[in-house]
Amino acid sequence: MSNQKLVSLSLAVFPILAFVGWIILGAILGFDNGPDKPESYIAALGENSNAVKAIFPIITLLFLVVVACLGYIRNSMEGGSGHLMARFGFLLMVIAAPGFVAEGGLQMGVAEAASLGSIQTAQTLFAAGNAIGAMATALMFIGFLVIGIGILKQKNFHIIIAAVMVIAGIFTTAICVIDYSNQLIVIGYVGFCLANAALGISLLRSSE
């Protein structure tokens, strides 16, 4: 299997799997127990700590693979009019990636502390995770929208895909700045997953 097909399949499948993982986790915790309701959310994490510690690493890994695959998109734009934008956007996403890992680790820490009855520790970890998560997510989606602008400029993928990248980037960054715990942020992640899946399908078609 060529590198292009491997990247294509990863972009087409992994974002969807990651989103399905979030849905499964939401169903386990209870969709009413979101980060916008810290007390019930922390309690739900504690009650389902084993599931949280199993699902969070998988979701995080899937998103990291997607980011790595966007590096292939950046390389494929070498020499084009949007290459510099793609390089800068990808750099921002790489810088943000450790923040995603840290946030996932802290969420797992919240679940563990809450399951042991250490509510104060869980609340502290939750606050730290939110702070890191807001910064990392904003930076990640700024990078994503910059890559989208590069694609719009170079026109190497369909304009609708690039437009979804830009819109998802702007929307999610705004949510991170205004209220990271707002569950409307899921809209941005839907855009992220759909745009990456569309990039993967476009690459797959071009390799055939």
C-alpha cells in the first residue's frame, strides 16, 4: 500500500472513529453531564473511570494520527501558492498536539480522583484540564483554518472542503475564547471530522 493510500484511508476513517468514540463516551457519562456542569460531569467521570481511562487514550491517538496525516497534505502542496500557509497551519497544529495529550491525561486523572472520593483534587485537575484544553484546541483549530486558507489559495482540493475547514476553525476558536465548556463546540468537531474525511476521500480517488 502506498503512502498516499495509507494517509487517505487514515484521514477518511480515523476522524469518524474518533467522533464515534466521543459519542460512546457521552452515552456512558450521560449526555446531560457535560463539562458545562462540572459537578455532575466530575461525578460521572468518577463513576465510569475505567471506561474513561480506556476511551480517552484511543480518541487522543486517533486525533494525533489525523494531525500527522495533515503533514502529508502540507507536503503535497510543496511549491504551490498555498504551501506557506499550509506549513504554518500544520506547525500550529503540531505545537497544539501536546496540549491535547495533557488534557486527556488530566481528564483521566479527574476520573481516577473522583472514583477515589478525592473531589477537591478532581476539581483542581478538571480546572487545569479545561485551561490547557481551551488553549490547545484554539491553537489546533487556528492551524486547521490556516491550512484551509492555503487550500483555498492553491485550489488543490475542492473549495467546499477548504471552506468547511475555515468555518470550523473560526467557530471552534471563538467557542474556546468565549466558553470552552459550551457543548456547541461539538459543531466545530463535526466540521473537523467531515473536512478531514473529505480530504481523505479526495486523496483516495486521486490515487486510483
